[in-house]
Amino acid sequence: MADACVVGSATGFVDLTFFQTAFLGIVQGITELVPVSSSAHMRVVPAFLGWPDPGAAFSAAMQLAALAGVVSYFRKDIFGLAKGSISALVRRDFNNFSFQLVFWIMVATIPIGIAGLALAHSLNSCGSPLRSIWAVGIACIVMGGLLAATELMARHKRDMPSVSPMDLLLIGIAQVGALVPGVSRSGATITAALALGFKREQAARISFLLGLPAIFLAGMKEIWELHKLSLDGHGWALLATGLIAGAISSTIAIWGLMRFLERFSTWPFVIYRILLGIVLILAAAGGAVT
């Protein structure tokens, strides 16, 4: 069944079953936080299973599920930053680390906000070339190569207390790449943080804390867009099913990822991304998926 395009938003998820939305919610929840690209998997998994493309709006709204996982895991960090920032604001201590970190995270979110608004039509329109299997496959390989480069050349010595405003701005600019299916928000930001010399688990911590505003805003924007489209009760129920499944899987995924990066390198993700990209390109070339 063809995707339903309403006012530039792909809402193909209304053609899915509850089982399918729950399954895709689990896929989204895991891949949103692991550096393998959730948007790639949300485009590819339905294609291989012969399901309708759930659309960019569904993928963006599902980021709220990942937000639940990030908040649950980093709740102490988030509470500490919020408390420290408010206290610093009251004391007018603008050099306070917590205040500075929160402020520059907000500033570093501006690039993806501007790019997201500028590219909204191209990213969300049905049949967007950016969502083609070819484009996703190429993005997977390119991002895998960049992640491999940081593993080979980066120092992996810095801790989060050493993060500077320029570090956050550079990582925020790298986050813009996440708008392209196949790149991965966590992949782009973790790669940038690794390139700046941060330890792997510290790079992931910075990536997720910096991504909180972008994930929240992207998810809420799509919820609002779906509200304006007068999505019916069935559509909202499908979305809620995906969100619940995604929130559970994302909580498990972030716990597993952080434990993994404390002990191992990102090479398994590099290999997976490159192999996935090759398979997608071959599948697209052979006409197996479109």
C-alpha cells in the first residue's frame, strides 16, 4: 500500500498493524541510541519485510521513546545539571560548570534546529531521495568509515569535565548530519566527540546529554504536525503502541551501550554499518528493495 502523504508529511504508519508498530518501535528504540542509525533501520526493516514505509514523521515522533531511555539512564546527571544551573543563575555565577554546560548545549542545538526547519519539506516528503535505499546505504558506509578513522587516530583520553564550548559547538554541528537517513545522531555526535579526544563512554555521555533538546524538539514537532493533520484515534493508538515499545527497548539499549563502551571499542558498530551499507546498495542494485 502506498504511503499517505498529507501536507508534506509521510504518515505511512497508519497502514501498519499494532504488531508492526510495536516491532518498529522496538527497532527504533534500540537503533536510535546505538550508533547504527535508527532512520536507516526504520527505512530498511519495513522494506525487507514488505511493510509500508512508516514515514519520516513516525521516525521523528518515535524519538520521544528514546528520550525516555536517555532521561531514565542519565537522570542523576540531568538533575545535577538542572539544580546546579538554577543555583548558579540565582547566585549570578555564570562561570559555574553546570550553567555553562547547559547553556552551550542549548547553543549547540541551534545548528540542527535551523537545518531541520530548512530541510523539513525534503526530509518529510514522500519519495524523498534522501530516504532512498541507495542514499541510506551510502550514508551507512561513509559514517562507518568516519567512525573507523576516529578509532584509529583519536586519543581517547579526555573526560567530560574537560569539555569546552567549542567542543560542544563542533559536536552540535556534527549532529546536523543526523538529518540524513543512515548517518545516525548518536553515530555522528559520538564520532565527533571521539575525534576531539574523549574516552568512548564519555563521548557517549556528551552525545546523549547534548542530544536531549534536539530529540525532544524533533519529537514534539512531529506530534504537533500530526495533531494539525487531525490524525484519528486509530492513528494515535498506533503511535502510542510504538512509543511504549520504543521507550522500553531504548532504556535497555542505552544501559547496554554504556556498559559496552566502558569495556570495548566501537569497531563492532563500524563493521556492522559498513556491511549494512554494502547489503543495502547490492539489494537496491538488484531490485530486491526500492
